[in-house]
Amino acid sequence: MLSGLKAKALEAALNSRISRYGRLEIANLDTSTGKISGRLHLEGEPTPIAFSAGYCFLAGTGGKQLQISSFRSDRPWLDRLAQDHLLSRPLPLAGAWVSLAEKLL
């Protein structure tokens, strides 16, 4: 049950960051290895996109930040976009779910 809460907290925090583009659904979250997998439901894409990623949390000014260390999906264009604009760049997280995610993760 605790792992389900962790996944929902992180899912909500991430969805607050990508709501303009769609939403993500976490299928598996392994906090001991910093691995996550699931599906992205992006606007304009007819079917969900499977993804897997490596992540870690960083302390930043004003709160927690999420850093994605690796990203793979079933869309080559999305992998290239992640390489160019997402990997190793801290993402500030905001909202009530972030506090819960910090405590759970």
C-alpha cells in the first residue's frame, strides 16, 4: 500500500509540471533504485507512450527538485527531446503532493 501512495504522490507532482502537454501514469516505482516506468498520455498522440526513467531528488532553493538521469520510450522523437531538454536538468516541483512525496520517497 505504501508503494502505491508513493507512486500517486510522485505522479501528482509530475502531472502538475506537464499538464499543458498531457499526463503520466506510473505503473512501477522502485524508490530503492530510483527507477520509474509507466505511460504518457500526450495531447495529439493517439495512443499512450510507454516510458522508463531513472531519477533522483535534489534539495534546491525553494524546495525539492527532481532530476531525470535516464529516459527511454517507444517514441524515438521523445527520447531525443528528453536527451536535449530533460536529462540532468533539475525540475522544480511544487504543490501539496510534493511534501507528501518528500516524506514517502
